[in-house]
Amino acid sequence: MNLVNLFSAVEVLKAGGVVAIPTETVYGLGGWVASPEGLQKIFSTKERPFFDPLIVHIPDIETAKTFTTNWTPIHEALACAAWPGPLTLIADKTDAVDPLITSGLASVGLRCPDHPLTLELLKKVGGVAAPSANKFGKTSPTTATHVFEEFGDAVPVLDGGACKVGIESTVAGVKGNVVEIYRPGFFTAKMLKDILLKKGISAEVIYAESPVAPGQLKHHYMPKIPLVIVPEDFNWKNDSHKVGNALGKTFTHPALWDQPRSPELAARSLYESLRRFDLEGHDVIITKRLSS
Ligand code: TXA
Ligand code: MG
């Protein structure tokens, strides 16, 4: 594995290279915001289409403000409560933000990740654009080994251990007095609403109907084998033919996946489990829809 320390990671970024960086959600494939070469390399390494904008990772609120022209009291309140943490805030971008980062949009996604190593890195370089460090459309990485499995030695990795949240940040934008969630994640609408209420702001928080986040495609976070969600009383021995009938194929090596009932624990192990089932040679993943 091509592991680098903090010092080398800074050098690689400043020289226009990419580095995989640890965050609390998933590993990111980072390029320096001030390096068009580094930004290009993110897209070519990931095989990511240019229409999908990148999130800019910053070390603190002060730095976030330098990338935007409309940092509202709602942005401020949410960032104060949630950062460092798994919330990406969309705000109007300044002219200085490279259109390659935003896919030509007038807005930019800003996020302060909760990981000591990456915060240290960000303090040294200012801003790092980073999508999840996986090939486009595939399962996100939550360990340095996952990044290596994805890209081999082509991508240097700053190893910060296993990601503690395990799923991507919530992506939210602000329109007047309404907060719109474009991508669900760790922070729910209720959590954001409560944060704002505590700060004396009574805003509506809604899930955007047709997601405007261009990353929300039909095929995303995809394992290599099919994943089937079954009712709680499903029993593989008796019911496997139902899965076969539905998918038009016979399966013989199911991964019968008992997910933890705690949403936090389920999130933490989600991508790790999907990747493991792929590697273990199963031909289908079966998991139960748990009632709450
Ligand atoms: O947890 C995370 O957010 C991880 C870690 C590495 O920080 N990053 C991540 O990046 O998930 P990525 O590129 O896989 O997903 C970024 C999402 C995409 O759905 C993208 O469309 C959305 O954020 N996004 C970025 N900028 C946006 C903008 N200006 N307007 C709307 N959506 C935006
Ligand atoms: Mg991603």
C-alpha cells in the first residue's frame, strides 16, 4: 500500500497530485482546490463524469466563508453546531472557486470533516476538494485497505483508521428560510431543525423532492452482487426460490446479512460489509427490512 504521512500528503497535494484522506464518514480522494491539475486528476482517477460537483473540505468556519458570497445566519448556526462533522453546506460560490469543482454550478459544497489528521492537513493547505475515494458509482471506502483495493498503489493514502460514521455527510442547501436536504446522511431533517430551534431560528427543513445533487443517480454505492431486501419473516431455506424468481436467476451462495438494529452501528458497518460480501464469493446479499 502506498501510505504517506501528513508532510508528504501536503507535498503531493501542492504538486498537483491526489491523496486519499480519512474523514469520519468515508475516505475522500483529495486534490488541492488551488491546483487545476490536482482537480483534473480526481475526475480521471475516479472515472467520474464532470457533471458531478465536488465537496470542498475546509478546516473551520472562517475558511469556509472565504469560498462563498452568501454565508447566512442559517449556515452559521448549522456549521457552529455540526462542524467538525458529517454535514455539507451548499452556498453561493466566489469567483475564485474553480468551475471544475462545482461542475459549473453557481454554488459550492463546504464541509469541515471530523478527523484530527485531515483537519491538520486542511490547516496546512486551506481547502481540499474530495469525493469519496472509490470508482464512480461503486461502494465507498471506509478503511485505507478499501482505497488500496480500489486504486492499488496509484493513489497515496493517509491512513487515519476506520471511519467512525461510515456513511456520507448530509448535503443541505439554504433557500430563504428553508433548508433543503439534497442527500440524506448522518444528520436527519429533525436533527437540523432542532439545531436551528436551539439557536432561536425557526426554519423549515425538508428533503428535496427530486434530488438536485447530481450524485443521486440510479446506480450508486453499488456492490458487485445483487442486494435483496426481504421481509422480517423471510427464511432462506424456504423462501430462496422467491428471490430466484424475482431476479430470474438461481443463487447458491447467499450472504445472509444480519444488520445491527442501531442505525449508528448499521451505518458504520454498511460499506465494509458490502465490500466483504463481494470478496467472500457470495452471489447475492439478503438483508431483512427491520421494523423500527
Ligand atoms: O461524507 C462525504 O460527504 C464524503 C467525504 C469524502 O467528505 N464525500 C462525498 O463526496 O460523499 P461525493 O463527491 O461522493 O458526493 C458529493 C455530493 C454529490 O452528491 C454532489 O452532487 C453533491 O455532494 N454536491 C456537491 N456540490 C454541490 C452543489 N453545489 N450543489 C448540490 N449538490 C452538490
Ligand atoms: Mg461518492
